[in-house]
Amino acid sequence: MAENEKRSIADKFIDAGAAVIDFHDRTQQKADLKCLQAYYGVALFLHNRRDFLHVHKAKLLESFAIIVLVAIAVLAVYNYATGYEYSYHGRALGYVKDQEDVIRVLDITSAELSKSHDAKIKIEPGSDITFKRVVTLNVSIDDDDTVLKRLTYLTNMRADAYCIYIDGKNVAALSSKAEAKDVIDDVEKYYQTTRKGWDTTYQKVSITEKLRYAPKSVSLTDVSTRESAVNQLIKSKAVTVKTIEKSKFAEVVKYKTVVKKTKSMYKGDSKVVQKGENGKRVATAIIVKENGKQVTRTNIELKVLKPMVKKVVYKGSKTRPKTAPTGTFIMPVSGYSLSSTFGYRWGRMHEGVDLACGTGTPIHAADGGTVVRAGWYSGYGKCVDISHGNGYMTRYGHCSKINVHTGQKVYQGQTIALVGNTGNSYGSHCHFEVRVNGSARNPMKYVNRKYR
């Protein structure tokens, strides 16, 4: 209980002292005037009461000494129990006994932050750092090292920067105006490239947008390095770099294709009668680019080293008759089963495929063409051969009946014969061959595919 009473008395002394100091700070001028008036009054009083004072001086001195000691005690307790809370732009950081404990490390902190962040950082008392008188009995007081660490590790630090404005928009903040200009120079140089083998002279390089530089206080995290600012401007295409160059270079002249219609060929058919060849020349030109992409090119001189040769293609215009080849084979029968494939069989070459199906099943022309065989042909029995032009021929063997004659024009899908079992055959089927310039080919690789 006694200890609590002592604390209560001490708190009362602290509160009284704080009130005195606060009153003093707010009414300093008035107090000075009052003190001067009081001093004059006391002097006059002492002059008039000098006899009384002479008799009672010992008692008066004792009382005055007590008042002085009490005042000193109050001030001592006040100074012991109070200190300063220091803040950065309103954010409380810690407590110190004296403002000077913070002020004397600000220059060191500014220098260290400027060096580590490559930015101009200046922390000023008053504008950046503010102080507030508070009771500090139950708080930790920061020493110089702690103050330095608290300031150094601030995350919302402000910095003086130079900003790049493009058409009024802030696109980057740098540590200085010189560095900001270097960034724009680097962006311009990025687009001043010379291709291998080119003789290039840049006549003009400029930013098409309105460009200006201006100082601004920004968050430290918004200050970019030179390299990162250059990369960002290029990637975002925030600026347009216009280059005007004069270049001399060799280039390939791609050949052109000329298509000529001819009545000697059917519609849908075409034929290359002259192959195209690329040319080569040396060009001297004025080239305008924006961000590396060509906008205009004005040729000054063209020297041909190798002339370009046009590709000439004949395209048929004649109406295709129904019996004309389509260029694609179809399977000659339907409802079949593949009983024998193309290749060696029983020690010898089987030059077609056997499509097993019932006797009398219609056999259709695989494509349009001219019948060149229609009759008995050795082991094939009753056989039909159709020429499709360009060396292509199809054969249909072991027929039971032939429905066409030699020299007849047939169309794709036309019934030319019926399935049978004639000749060297051991069951009803259609023997189907595809020949190219007389050589047998696997029919399954040609059916339903373009062959010409």
C-alpha cells in the first residue's frame, strides 16, 4: 500500500511538471513580460521593506531554499520520466530521451540509404521526422545504433527522384536527371541496330511522343535502376523510337508466279512449264522505322546481280469430260474381303490384291480412262485393262463377264465387268492391279489418294 502511495505521489509530480512545461511552451512571451513586471515589483517591494527583510532574512532564505529544491526535484523527476516519441511521416518508430539522439544520425542514415538504393535520399527533421513529448517510464529507450537500424530498414522511405514523362504520363523514376536522360539514350540505341552485311547510317533518331523530365518525391521502391527502366520501357512500348536510316545491302528478290489458262488441259489440272528462280540485287534505300519495325522504304538505287525468273504455271480451262481421269483411284468392288495381298506368294510375286466377293458382283473402273484390253488374257482369264494417262494403268482379272470393249472411254465408277472365277483362280474374286509405266505397284497405296 505504501509503495502504491509513493507511485501515486510521483505520478502527481510528473503530471504537474508536464503541465508546467506545457504551459511555459505556450505562453512564453506573456510569461517573459509578466516576469519583467514581477521583477520590477519585487525590487520596489524589497526597497520599501528592506528593514523588515533585514530582521527576517534567515527565515525567508530558508523558505526560498525549500521552494528551489522542490522545483529542482520536480524538474528532475519530469526529465527522468519523459522523453520523445519519434516518427517518420506519421509512422511511430521508437523513443529517445532527447531529439538530438535522432537528429545526429540522420545524415549518416541518408548517406547509407542513398548508397545502398542508388537513389538520392535525404531525411530532414521536421518535414520527415517529427517528435512528440511522452512519458517513457515503461518503454524501451533507443540508443544511436537502434535509431540507425530503425531508419535504415524503413519500407515506406521517400526519395528525391527524376521522373520521365511521356505525353504527360510518368513512366519511370530515376535517381537523377542525368540517369533519366541516359535511360532514354539507351532505349534509342536499342533500336539503332545494324544487320550483318549492311552499310547503315542513321540520319535521325527521335522520340515521337512529348518527352520531359521533372523532379518528384516518390516512394523508394518506385525508384528504378537504369537497366530495369530501359527494359521496362522497351517491353511496355511506352515510348516510340523513330529512326531514319540510309542503308546499302544485298537482298533476295523472290520470284513471282504467273498462271496462264490453257484449253489444252482440263479444268482442275495444272502444270509448271517454267520453274521460278529468286534473283539478287544490291539496294540503297532510305528506311523509316518505329521501334525497329519498317514503316516506309524509299529506294535510291537498285543494282541487279542476278535477275529473277518468274514461275509459269499452265492451268486447264477445258471442261473435263465424264470419262477423263480424276487423278484419284477408288476401290473397284464393294462388299469384299481381302483374300491375298500384294507381294511374294507361293515363291513368286503376286502383282496385285485379291478382293474376294460373290460371282456377278459389279466391277467398277477405278478411274476414268481408255480401255486397252478387254478379253481373255492368259492366267488372268477374262481381263480388262484401263489406261489413265501419264503411264498409269489398272487391271481387273478373273471376270465372269466383260461389259466394255477395247478403245472405249469409261468414267470412274462405271461398271466394266462382273466378278468371276476364270483363268488361274481358286475362288470367285477380283484380281486388281495398279501399274506405273508397266511396273506393278501396291494398289492399297494408291486407292483414295491423289496419284497425278
